[in-house]
Amino acid sequence: MRPSALFLFLASCCLTTVYAQSGGSDLPDIGNPAGAVVTRSDEYSFGRQIVQQLHQQNQIFEDPEVTEYLNSIGSRIAVQAGDDGQRFEFFAVRDTSINAFALPGGFIGVNQGLLLATTNESQLASVLAHETAHVTQRHIARSIRAQGQQGMASMATILAAILIGAIGGGGADAMQGAIAMAQGTAMQQQLNFTRANENEADRVGIGFLAAAGFDPQAMPDFFETLGRRYGLAEGHVPALLQDHPVTSERIAESRGRAGKYPRPASLRDTLSYSLVRERLRVLGTAPGEDPVPYYAKLAKDEGALTVANQYGKGVALIQAGRPSEAVRVLGPLAAKHEDVILLQIALAQAQVAAGLQSDGLSTFESAVALFPRNVPLTIRYAEALMATGRAREAHTILLDLFNNVVPTPDQIHLIALAASAAGETGDAYFYMGEYQIASGSLGLAVQQLELALATPNLTSIQRERYKARLSEIREHLLEARAMRKVSNPNGG
């Protein structure tokens, strides 16, 4: 049983076990019947906790180019919900199985294997639309209400087994045993409940898909294609079909729903879709394997490489430590497609790695002038500046970016490194504290903030900023301890 194969089911549980191990986070107390009414704030706290666990276990595909693309497609879908109160965050998962999942609070994960399995952008969008519908229809909160206190407690055990055991590299037998002990009859009840949710997510998701300008038939097309490709024999069904059971009746129903919406007269995939697929193909290559021969064979079989294939080859050459060859591949592409950020980034990275630092920084600067505050572009530019001894400039542009965009944990870590390299020791400790907060390690965050306050020659503004943040975290930890004591007075 894959970890991702239970995520929608697990997302409906009370995170009591994980909460107790986290050293304190702002998870709500739903250990009593009154708490079975879960607010959106509660759901966000649940989801964020799971994402933190995934990040700690290196399960999230931390690549700004891929993340930016997924969120660009996801935001087109999410805006159709017309609900300004619901936040969404889309991210890639290091898993070659074909699956996607919705977590509480609008966090939606997409396995790298799923993106590579799609054949067009509408198919990818259809999966995001389906998962988005799970969130907008509040299936997770509804599941919690349906389960009640006993269901939440049993599912908490399952969640701990999955996150701490399976994702953390624990033995499969131990994980299966923990799951079997916790499931009982509640598993079947929950499965029945979520299958009704699946039908609703199909219906609502197809509406989102069509309204966003994608092909509404892409959803039944994708599930039908997977069904034909893998068959329905046990052991051959991809994870997506195990989590989202597909029958001929369901395909027919979804095709009938899709038929109520007009198909776009002319719909072409964006170049970014093809580029991101190739990027995932290269970056997702197993350790020790070289992706470059794949493109050599592809060129021989196909006679020529597409723009996306050439981009993939260029990225593969950079990964293989052959940046000069990558420059020769990527240079003509970037010149022909000046408005494609992924090509400009890859060329600039290849140039810097090949020792053409002036050319690389010039390529970055030209792109930044056209696309200011673009997240992956700014991140890669900052990395190049740090690599060429211009850490202070990197620190400045990252500050500007993150004053306007919420950074990921890895991006917070990057600005901490930039501050340190620039000689801004107090800020470096402060950002490392923020990194620990984003990762869910509040105790370590306190240590970093104490170090920040102990840094000599702080300005009054810095000192007040660090003190305020440290006070906030300490107060939060005290509240968390008090809440745990109330919920478990015997300490058992």
C-alpha cells in the first residue's frame, strides 16, 4: 500500500499523534465531539502539518520551476471556485506512481509519475480540478463529521504509521501491521463515504475544468486511457485508479457531464507543459543513472528532437556536468523563445556553470527585466549571484521577492545562506529560525532566534524584530504545552 494511496482517507483524521511528536504546532483540539466541526483554519493547520512531514522526509519535489508551473495551472482551476476564503497550494511529489491527492486546507500534491503519464495539459488540469473539488466541497471536514471521535482516533494511528513509517523508510510489514490494527470496520465505512465524494468531485471538477478553458472531456479521457493501458487486474492498477476507483459507469457518467460543456474550438498545450514534463523526467532520474543517452536514442528514433526534448537534453547535460555542451543546445532555443522563462533560466545556469559568468549573469539580468519577481527566475539568479561572489545582491533581490511572495522552506534556507555569505549574521540566524518554523521545528527556531539576538552590532529595528518573533514562538509553545496537559492530564 503506497503512502499516497491513502492520503485523501488519512487527511480526514485527527493528527493527535503527530501533534504530540511535533513539540507544538497550531493544530486544533478536535479530541471531543464538539470539535468535530472543523473550521477552514483547522483544515489549513492539518494540511500544513502533513506538508511539513512530507518536507522533512524529502518527499516534496522542491524545484521552483516545477512548482511555479503547477501553481499556474492550479490557480486557473481554483479561481473558478469563486471563493476568496479558500487558499490553494499545489506541489510535486517524489513518487513515480500515477497519483495525486488533496490534503486539508487546500494543499494538493501531484506525483511526478502522474504528470509524465498525461499526454496533454488538459489531462493534467483535469486531475487538479478533481482534487480542487475535493477541497471546495469540504470532503475532509465532512468525513470528520461522519466518523466522529472514534473514527478520528483510529485514523490518527494510521496517519502516524504512514508518515513516520512508510515515508520515513520504515519496514513495509510494520506499516501494514499498524494500519491493520487501526482500520477495522472504519476503513470500509470511510471508503464508502469517499466514493460518494469521488462522484461529486468529478461533477464539480469538470465544471471547473471547462470554466478554466480546458477540454472538459480530458477527465474521462485520462481515466479511460489509464484503464486501457494498465487493465484492471489487481497489482497492475496505478495508484490513481486505486484511490479513485474507475468503472465503466463512472467513465460514462463523467463523459456525459463533460458533454454538457462546449469543447474549446482550438486548444493547444503551452510550451511550459512540455518543458516541465521533460524537466521532471531528467530531475527524477534515479541516482547513478544518466538521462543524456535517453535523448540520444530519442533523436535517433524520431529523427529530430522537439523544443521540449532539446530543453530536456540541455538540463540533462547540466546535471551530467557537461555545461558547455548544454550551452550549445540551449543557446539557439533561448534566442528563438525569449519569452519562455524556463529556457532563459536553463541557458543562464549552463553559462555560469561553463565558466561564462558574464554571459550567464547578463542572460539572467535580461530575463529579470522582462519578468520581475518571477519566483524560479529570481531564485536561480540569486543562486548564480552567490556562486559568483555577489551574495549581498542575492540577499537584496531575495528580500524583495519574499516581501511579495510567501517562500517555501528551501527558499527561506537560501536567503539565510545569502545573508550569511553577505556578512549579515543576525539576519542569517533569523532566517534559519524562520526555516525551522516552516519545517515545524519550533524548538530549533527558538535557538536560532536566541543566536540572532546575541549577534553583535544589531540595529534597533533588527533587535525588536527578533525579540517579537522569539516572544511569539515561546508563547505559542507554552499554549501548546498547556493544551496537551489539559487533553492528557495523566501524561500517559
